[in-house]
Amino acid sequence: MPPLEAPRKSNRKRTAGASLSGANLERVGDHNQRVILQAIRVGGPITRVALAQISGLTPPAVANITKRLLDDGLILEAGRVQGPRGQPAMNLTINPDGCLSIGVNIDRDHITVVMLDLLGAVRARASQEIEFPLPDDVARFCKTQIRKMLAAWKDRPPRLAGIGVALPDDLGRVDLPHRPENYDVWSSVDVGQLLADVLPLPVFLENDAAAAALGELQFGHGLRKPSFFYVLISSGLGGGLVVEGNYFRGAQGRSGEIGFLPVRSPKTKARSLQEVVSLSALYAHLAAGGVTVGRPDQLAGLSRKGQALVEAWIALSAKLLVQPFVGISCVVNPEAIYIGGRLPTDLIDRLVEAVNARLARLEDLPALASVERAATSADGPAVGAALLPFMDQLLPSRAALMKTSQG
């Protein structure tokens, strides 16, 4: 594992997919260390004996790996546990201060920055509600907020693995209401360089829905249901497919683009799903009814008229989501469909209830995935973005992930 103290820039545009490369002894050692760290992260506090049983590695190998992880400050000894016989065994756990990561979510209506530890806890957070932020807005906000986060650290600044950035594909191209003409600058800006100039750390880019799905896999419901479809309701509508713990990208890396599915309904003039099921569409629906809303928090405490308009939007959204969800269930057969994003949790719950009620009326289908609210929800893309440096430097491959999480 390369030393995390040595900052470097990265021109990596997406997290790597499956590889058929062989592994030499050095790479095997790195892989085994990632397996043990993941087993401690998922199952800790845990003893070396249990780690050997889960990983299939010999006790001496586990002892050597855990010594390196202790020396690196990534894990801690967490007290002894008395076994049935012999000396008490030492429990090991993740050091929450051992290594942190920065996650940035850029969207058409906000910028969010989080500092995440290896256990998935958000140690610091900053968010700005801003319509169609430009690259300079993003750079300025991130630089200010990350400096504040580091300055507020109680001792010396934490070791940072890198910066992950989650943003919608075609950010500067997709036309949404009130989009300014100069917003197409996002089509040519080097986002990796933009954030690398904030801190001299490796930068990793990811689609926002994919990042949210990866965050759900590592820190949410995906730990117990590793095959699922994630629906991200933000200013637009996106999706991500995870199959047996592996994010599935598709031939052109555009799988999960549920927002572009065509719709035909006498209830709406919309021609694509995200023209109805998105925050932008909800705000437009409210505005057409004479209720002005521009931020998710303003959806709480609406007038009776506003509440009625939201209920009508939920009903139409649920109706239009049924067929896509049936298709996902029949073609992919996931364990669940999770809905997350910046829609307030009470509205997500009502949308989930409305969709499930419609799905329950369907008959003669081989299987239907349950629809649930995502665990990571509003900050899902930012949390998933912060996960990217950990995936690159510390966490194991899909196969190892499956093995340790099932142990």
C-alpha cells in the first residue's frame, strides 16, 4: 500500500471496473491487507482468530498484517475478550481518526462537502444552496469549507486519503428549468484539476447516482442486501445498479439512467421520467399552482394548498415509477430498490408507500423487489464520493468484499 502521506494528483475519471490482471506477490500482500481491514471495518471489534477464520489466511499472516495496520494507525486494540480456554484474545477495531476522506457533491442546486472516516461517519459537513453554481463558485466554496474543517480538528490535521467528487453526467448539457446560458462551461472544465487545486491530493470523479449507490453498498442497506437498484432524486433523476456487491456500469458507463426513460401519460405533458420525478419538476409543479419553493427544506410546513400539490405530485410520480420498477425487477431481480436523494425523508417515505401500494396490486409477476428509503439519503452522493479514495487505497475488490461481509 503506498504511503497515504504522499499527496499526488490523479487523472482518473471513473472508478475502475473488473480486471482480469494477475497478481504478483506484492499485489497479493496488498490485497490481503485490504481484506483484513475490510473484515475489521465490517465485523469489528474482532479478534485475530476470527479474522483468520473469515479470511482463510494463516494466523501468522493475520498477525503480520494487523501489526502493519496498527503501526499505520488504521486500527486500534479495543480490549481483550475471554475465550473458552487459554489467554484472552485482543479485539481489534477501526481507528476512526486513522484516515479520513473528503467527498464533494456538485449539482445544479447545491454544493455539499463532507469529511468521512473509514466507518462511514460524517465528521464534518458543509452545504450551500445555490442555483446552477459555476466552477469558480465550487472551487471557492470547497477551499473555504475544507480549510475550516481542517482548522477545527482538535489536534494535528487528519491524514486524508484524497478527494472524491460526485456530479451528474452531462452537467453542462442537460436542459433543466432556469438553466443559465453560461452553465455549459461544465462541459469543458477539468473537474479533477479544479479540486486538486484546492488540496494537493488525488481526486476521483464519479456520477452522482453511482456514488450514492456505492455509499449505500458500503455504509447502508447494501451491507445486508448487496444486489439493489438505487434511485437518486435530486434536481434531476438518476439511478445506479449494484449486483452482488459490484457496481454495474454498462457498455458506455451509462447504466441506471432512469431519468431519461420516456413517459406517455394523459396526466402530464412530460416526455421523460425526470420531467416529473425530480426536485426541479416538483418545484415547477408547485409554481404552476401558485406556491413558490426553491429549496428542499422549504417543502416542510407548506400551506394546505401546497401540501395538496405535493400529494398530487407523489401520486403521479408513483404511477410513473411503477413500470420502470417492474422492468428492473423482471430483468435484474434485485433484492430491493432504494430511493434516496435530497427529497425530504418524509416525502420519500410517502412516495415509497405510494409506489409499493401500486406494486401490490399487480399480479402474475415472477418477483417484485421491495421499494425502501435509502439509508444514506440526502448526502448519499457526497458520502459515496468520499468513499472513492478509500476504495482506491484501502478497501478490497468485490470478491473480497462479498467474502468478508458474509463472514
